Amino acid sequence: MQEASLKGQERRLIMKKLSAEKRNMILEGNLFQAIIVLAIPIMINSFIQSMYNLTDTYWLGQIGTNPMAAITLVSPVQNIIINFGQGITTAGAILISQYIGAGEKRQAGIMANHLYICSMIFAFVCASICIIATPGIVRWLGADGDVLNFGITYLKVVVIDMPFLFTINMYNAIRQAQGDTLKPMLMNLLGICINFVLDPLLMIVFDMGILGAALATLLAKVPPALICLYSLFKTKQGIRLSLRGFHFESSKILSIIKVGLPTAIGGSTMQFGFLLMTKMF
């Protein structure tokens, strides 16, 4: 028992040392080296996130053109919501890092709580609306026949992953605000590895077609989301979530809107353009 306690203390000391080294590298070290060390995992992370749809598209291409046409048709709808929601997490990384830089760790934790609650509200509300509106959206895009049915099936399932996706994104924001870009990359890598396995298993082996593709994307996000959630609430080092005694502060909400809304609109506008092109052509 005592040995386990000593090992735990040793682990925490190592983590504190690593965090201090990362902070010193950012504030006092070589700027070019700091940018490279922090930016490379973020770039890899962005590439990894794009692999979900690419993997689905590849395997759907093996089973027919209509399923592939359906996922191509509805992907911009999914991306609009994802990019809009990422405005919240982008705001999170900025606002939390500002508090950390000012030495206000407690305020950074309170901001993290606000961001997590706001992102979860957004995720559940959007998922509910999308599930109800999916048939109308896919018809509005001009789909009919099998493409219509496949598009409705895929979109209804993948939007359910929003709470899991936003939990991962929230973890990314909080870790990146503290100068840790490696662990968020590893969490997303875990998800895409699961997706690589589940896509052919559900689509080909179990012959579930486009439903299998949607379920693979959903299920692939569950394990990393649960790990991220556990880490955010149980971490002994750095910023953590704690909803005990939580209450909304108007100043925090306004900061999230002020910083996050322009990013959200900017990110989703391009995807909306793709959506309109898909409808017209």
C-alpha cells in the first residue's frame, strides 16, 4: 500500500517536472523549437480526424456506388456541425491558456467547467435536432431512392457521436492550453485505429453496409471519449473538471461567445459552401 502511494507521488513529481519543462520551453526557450514541438502533433491530429470519413468512403466504395454517393452527400452537413462546435473548443484553448499565463489556475478550471457544459449542451441539442430534421435535410439536398435512404441512415447515426466527439475536443483544448499536444493526438489515433478495424468488420463481415460505417464511426469515438472524460475529472496535475458547486457566470459565457462565435462561423461557412455546391451539382 505504502509502495503504491510512493509510486503515485513519484509519478506526479515526474508529470510536474515535465509540465514545468514544457512551460519553460514556451516562455523562455527557443521559439522555433517550441513551435515545432507543439505544432507537429496538432498537424498530425488534424490529419487523423479527417481519416474517419476517408475510411468510411473507401470501404463503402467496395460495396456499391449508392452508399458512397450518400456519404458524400451528407458529409458537409456533419462537418458544418462539427466545425461550428469546434469554435467552442478553440475558444477554450485560448481562454484557458490566458488564465494559465496570468497564473490564475482556479479561474482556468472554472472556465474549463463552463466550456465543457456549453459544449455538451450544444452537442445534445444539435444531435436531437439533426435526428429529427435528417429526412428533410437529405431530401432538400436532392437525394432520392437508395441514396435518400442511405443518407438518412448514415446521418442519423453519426450525429449521435457528438457528445463523445466534443468530449474529445474539450480534452484536446484543455491539454493544448497547457502546452500538451501529444496526448490529444494519441487519443484521436486510438479512435481512428478502432475505426480502421470496425469499418470492414461491420460493413463487410457482418454485411451492415452504410449502417455499419456509421456505427463504426460512432463506436470508435466512445473509448477515447471515456478515457478523456476520466482524465479530465481525475487528473492530479494541471487543469481538471469539477462540477461540484458549479454555477454559470455571465462573464465566462460572454467570453466564450466573443472568442468562439467568429471561429465557429468561419469554420462552418466553408462547409456550408460545400453543402450548397453538393445541392446544386
